[in-house]
Amino acid sequence: MLEFGFSKACITPQLPIALGGYADREGEATGVHDDLYVRASYLQADGKQCILLAFDLLMMDDAYYQPIQKEIAEALRISIENVLIATTHSHSAPLFIRQDTFGKVSERYFQQVKEAAVLVAVTALSQKQLVKTGWSQKKFSGVGRSRRSGDREGDVVLTLLSFVDLEEKPVATIINYNCHPTVLSAANREVSAEYPGAVIRALEESHSGEFLFVNGAAGDVSTRFVRREQSFKEMERLGKLLADEVGETLEKLEYHKEEDFSILSREITPEVKTLPALDTLNQMIREASEKEEQLKQAGADAAQLRLVHTQLQGAQVQKMLSQELDELDNIVRVTTISIGDGALMFVNGEWFSGPAARVMEGSPYAITGIVGYTNGIVGYFPDQLAFEEGGYEALSCRFAPGIAEAVEKEGRSLLEACNTLSE
């Protein structure tokens, strides 16, 4: 029968430290608004082990997640492929990637985080107990919507995987929601877990059990056309909205005993894009800068200014890619974990919500949640429409058009294989 263990540890850094997420952020963090955590969920059944860790950080690339993964695998005597390292993608937290476009890495802080990760993994294993599980999924656009146009809703989905003990006392809930944690702007210089942290704090005040947040297919989803302002007050408001939705769902959830779980992983190497010449990229940057200035002079609102500013940033990232593409990690990793009639699919990128939704709808499981930012980060997986329209995500993507659809095809295949394995 399924056993589950949970643990968490504070990983708030010492100041000052660079925050990730915004190329135009000026200065390091000078304060802490709320603590950052690493949370671990451990699964065991029929001789198999699996552990998922979620960090309140922007992202980790191969150079940083793999040492953590390796130490945890050795400490737990578990297959390294069954150690999943996810980040919530908070844009007001540090990051661990070799390129410093979006913030400089603190190696001292990395050692702190790695030590905490191994500790919570070992502790989660020691806390394992027999559990029942419950799945739920619904569309919820109260916090996130398409960030590419105010006229689009986007496929924004809340998925819950909840664990209770055999007497149905709450143990922990994995919350999977696809929305960029960008309530706070580049002007913020305080450490924060962003709205995912606000969700968990609100739930901890109102419900029993522990909570772990993992972000979803958020490549084209954010709070841009939902938020009223970019403030901590607004972050807490949106966090409370999502927490209320989670809480209401948990009160109606039904739980079942499960004997086993299945886990499969696969790697693909998609075609990388052919980048424009340097002169063309410089021209794109000049034109985007001029357009941004014109909109400012015309009194455009903050959301419209943000759209054109991200186009400028996309051109700038393309220029960076033209110099560093050959040195980047371009392997796409997909992992599926199934329990009963539900599954979670993990990818190491920022997938667009439309292709991800098609995978959910065509899955052999009644409920399938999509988790991004796991076991590395290889950037955006835009769909075909995004490449045709242009914009930040398509410009900054390191892969050729068709990447989102390639991940969709691979995800469907892996879910089918996982389902066959569990039969």
C-alpha cells in the first residue's frame, strides 16, 4: 500500500542577495517580506521510491539541480531518475542558473539550499506513513489568465493531489496551478515566495495538514491582466483567492486506498532555432525600444507597456542566445507519476497552456496535472500561434517552431506508457 512522508525547511537567504526573474531589476534584495522554503513529498510502494522537492526559487539549471538530485539519491538510496527537483518560479527569489541575465547566483546560498534539501528529503522518508489519496481538477482563472492578450483567458487549471492518513486526517496536499508568480514587479527588492507562498500561508491558517505548491504550464499565463496593482497587498489578495478555491475543494474531496504508483522518465533533444544575424537583432532591439518610448509618451497603461517591454527583452535574450546557445542545456526531460486514476507530468520548461491542456484532455487518466520548472530549465515551449505572433516567449525560446507540439506528443506517449505499466 502507498506510503507518504512530508517535510519542509526554511531556506531564506542572508542579505544582500540577487533576486531572479527580471533582467531590468536594479540592485540586490535589501529586505525579506516572507520566508522561502523547500518542501519534500516522499512516496513509497511495492519496493519503489520517489521524492518531489519544491523550492521557493525562480529556477535551477543542470549545473545546480543535478548535484542536489545526486546527493538526495545517495542519501535515500533511491534511483536518481526518481528524484524530482521543482521550483515555484517566484520572481522575487534567488535563482540557480549559469547565465546571469536574470540575476547573479550566490554559491554560498546554493550550499545552504543543497544542505537543506538533503535534510528535508531524509526527514520526509522518516515521516512516511500509510495514506489514502484524493485527486481534484478544475479550471480557475481568478488569479492567472493569458498574459499575451487581455482578450484571452488561457487554459488555467488547478489540480490537487491530497493525502490523508487511514483515519482520513489531513497529511499534505500538492497544489498544481499554472501562473507566473509576477504580482510583484522588477522594482521589488524584498525576498518573497510570491503568490504561491501567500496561498500556502492562507491554507496553513485555515486548514490542517501541510501544503506544497508546484507551478504548471505557465509559459503564457500570468497575473498581468488580473492584478489590480503590483504590491504585497495584491499578492496576498490573489493568494487568498486561490487558497479559498483549494480549501473549498478539499472539503468535498473523496479519498481512496492505492496499492502502488508508477513513474517513467524520458529525454528528447528537439531542434534548436536558427537565430537572426547580429545586425538584425540589434535593429530589433532599437525598434522595440522606440516603440516602448512612443507608448510611454502616448500614456499607455501598465499592462500594454509591459507587453512591449517584454518584446524588447525577448530581442535582448535572442542576442544573448546567439552568443551562448551552443553552451546551454537543450535536453527536454519529461517524467510522469501516476497514482490511481490521476497522474502528474513534469517538464523542464515553461510550456504553453494550450498544448498542455490538450495533453490533459487526451490523457488515459481521469485527472492529469502538468508541472513545469522541474529537473532543470530549458526556457519556453511556445505553441505555433505564438511563433506566428512573435513576442517575448517566442523570441527568447531556444528551440525551433514546433517545440510545444513535440513536448505534447512526447507527453501523450509517456502517459500511455505509464498507464500500461500500472495495469
